[in-house]
Amino acid sequence: MSEPGELSVAQSGAIAAPLSGWLSQNGFGHEFLGLDKSGVEVIKVDRAVLLPIATALYAYGFNYLQCQGGYDSGPGGELVSFYHLIKVADNATKPEEIRVKVFVPREDPQVPSVYWIWRAADWQERETYDMFGIVFTGHPNLKRILMPEDWVGYPLRKDYISPDFYELQDAY
């Protein structure tokens, strides 16, 4: 594998940042989405190649999963699982960062779990499952973490209909 270098051309033909170029040079298919407001590269990957790309990024030194989460792109639209990875090293004043996004259809919201690469994904994937209904295949304990086990639906989806009543629990 080669090392990330200067700006290069990604698969889409757009100018890409070094990490996107490095992934492309090494045969990892993805789409460069641009830089976020902090200047961090954002890439879109297919769920079928999430684990190979995540493993490559881990091997390259992205040893810290700062955040995993999800969002709903709109009623009838896709659900998104995102990952903010950081390359943590001794004496790093500005560590490298990358954001990875996986878009899935709401009819089949399945994404492979990255728990076996970054253990920090455990409760974060459970929360995303609980709020958006994205199923993380291979997760060792995927169950609700915020809502009661018998709750129907996923409250942060934009097409979620709130119930007209809430059963109050005995607080004492």
C-alpha cells in the first residue's frame, strides 16, 4: 500500500484530499463528498465495503472512533450511519481525521458492525439502532439502549408518528 500524499483525483473525477486519494490508489471504492466545515475529509462508502475500508483505515493508524451515529435524510429517503475516525498518536498537535458515511435504504437498513474493529462502537451502534432502526449485523448485543424493549418504531426517523399517549411508570 502506498502512503497518502498530495491532492489526487478520486474515482468521481473531482479533486480529493489525501486520504481519499490513498484509498482510491489502493483499490478501495468510495465517493469523495468533500471537506466539512472543519476541513475534514468526508467519504461515502457502500455497506458491502465498509469493513474492508474500516480495516484499512485502522491499519493505517485510525485507532480512535470518536463518534458513530445516524441520521434520517428525509421522509422516504435514505438512512445514514456515519463514523468520525481519528488517528491518535503521541505528541500529535493536530491528528488526522476522516468521516465515513454509509447510506442505506429504509426498507433494508442493514450495515455491518465495526464493533470488532473499534470497541467504542458498542453503545453508539446500539443507540443508532434504537433511534433510527439501522441494524448492525455482527454486533454482539444489538438491542435497545434508550427506549423500552417493547417500544414500537424508531423515534428519530422523520416519518415517525408519536403516540397520542405515554404510559407513565411508577416513579416510586
